[in-house]
Amino acid sequence: MTNEVHDSPSHLIVPRAPEPPGVAIAPWLVAVLAIVLLGVPLVLSLWRPRPSPVPPSADRSSRGIQSGHTFSEDEFKRGWYWGGQEKSPGTPSDWVVTQDGTQHCWHKPAVSCPK
């Protein structure tokens, strides 16, 4: 046996530090998390609220007439009603609208709206 000195690193024995224990995650859990994290923002970006079929009218609400107003027999006898820019269903075709600021009065041509 000779007393040779080996400078080559291949002859050195270096002990390794123990590896820290890993966290094992089931593959199905990774898939579920990926779907939730990616899917929720995608769904929220595609969702848009539907517009209301009949926009609420400030004119009707200010006069106590609801947005689903339908022309009545009492209004026909009186000759006028407060409403929006569009005629309520059932309003006679010859009735006209008079606008006073933001208020709209539908009436018979020969009848004036109250002030």
C-alpha cells in the first residue's frame, strides 16, 4: 500500500444532508384546486346580468304609477294619466303626451293635464 494523495473529487466521500420530508398531495386534489382557481374567474368574467325588459321610470314612481302600469277605465273616464314616455298598454291611439319637465301626461286631445 502506498501513501498516495488523491486530489480528485471522485475519491472524496462527502456525507449528504438528509432531505426534508416532502408533502405528498394527491393528484386528484391538484386537479380540483386547478379547476377551482382557474374556473371561478373564468365563469365570473363571462357572467353578465341580464338587462331588465322594462326600465323603471322615475316619472311613474313619482306619481305613484308602477312600472307595470296598464291603462284603466277610470283613466279613460278622467281623460288623462301620468306615465312614462311610452304609452301604457290599452291607451287609446288618439291620446297624446304632454311633457312637463320630467313628467309625462297622456291625455285626450281636448283634455288638459293638471298642474
